[in-house]
Amino acid sequence: MRPNGQYDFNQWSEAMTKFGPAARVGDLVQITAIRFEGKKLVFDINYGMNGGRKWWHRIQVGGAAGRGTSLGATQNTHAPGGTKLALVFPEAIPVKSAADFKAMLKPVLDFERRSATELFLDTIDAKFREAIERKEVIEGMDKEMVLLAKGRPVKKVRDFKDGVETEDWIYGEPPGEIVFVTFLNGDVIGVKESHAAIGGWVKETQQIER
């Protein structure tokens, strides 16, 4: 790639087809070597083309209880495979700071370590992101968004009526506030709050308008 962030898309696509992904979006990768090659500054990502997960990482060892564990599971596992990334300069490699080179690599490498949740939030509609940050559920969310907003439900209930199957996720336990989140085909179609008195009696309140 060039210092301005440009790269040959066709060449990268060909390498993707031939070798497969070096990493998935959001994967934690390492720069394991840096080499100066003429006008190129070459970075080995996850130990280069021969890096990545090893064959023994796919072997499982079973115990008496029937549970298995992968060899190397406690090690720092890498992305599906390693690769090489080169910054190609028009002339000799310039004298720059580490921050300058990081800025050049920013189109493909994010040096600000963020969680998978943060990366996911960057990809969704602002109204859903804001609701998740408020710990609220709104119509149109999918199950992953609801889990981020409210966590795992206390109970799940399926209902089949008139040929349509819905699923309710129930948050809260009596006595106290109970929230029912109704899904149809994996998306939220309704959110209702109720109050459960001692003994489990549920008094419905007006459905929340979103």
C-alpha cells in the first residue's frame, strides 16, 4: 500500500481468494517483524505468511468427564493466518516517527484497541446505539442488540398463534418491575413493562411507545 492509504484493490482481492483472510474485522493481530527493503517498509502480521494458527491448535484432548480442550487454547491465539504488509514509498524510506507510520497504516490497521462490542456499535444505526447506551430496548432491535442493552433475560417464552410464532424475553422478577421484549423473526416488535406484586401477580401497564 502507499503512504496515502491507497492500495491495489484487485491485487488484494486476488490474494484474498488465493490465501484466504489474514484476519477478520475486529481481530487482535500483532506486528511481529519489520524489515527495510529498498523503498519498502515491510511488516510481518502474525509471523508472516507462515504464521497464524498451527495444526496442533485444532487437536482436542478429552478427559474422563468427556470434556475436551484444544492444545494451545491458553496461549495467545492469532487470526486465521498471518500475512505481510508493505508500505511502498516513491523514493527512499523517509525518516518518520512511529506515530507517522501508524497514521499511514490506519486504513487497514486500528492501533486503538477496542472491544468487539465497541466495533459492533460503530456499525449500527445511531438510534439503536444510543438506546443500548441508555440500557433500553426499542422496536427494530435484533437479539444481539437486546443482549447488549439488557443482558440475558430471566426467562424466555415462545408463543404460536394464528400461524405466527413469537418469542418473549422476560427481564425482572416479582416483586418489582417486569419487562417483556417480544420478537418476531429475530427482531423486536414490542416492549411492555409490568409490575409484579408479591406472590407473582402481574399488573399490566400501558405499553411503552417507542
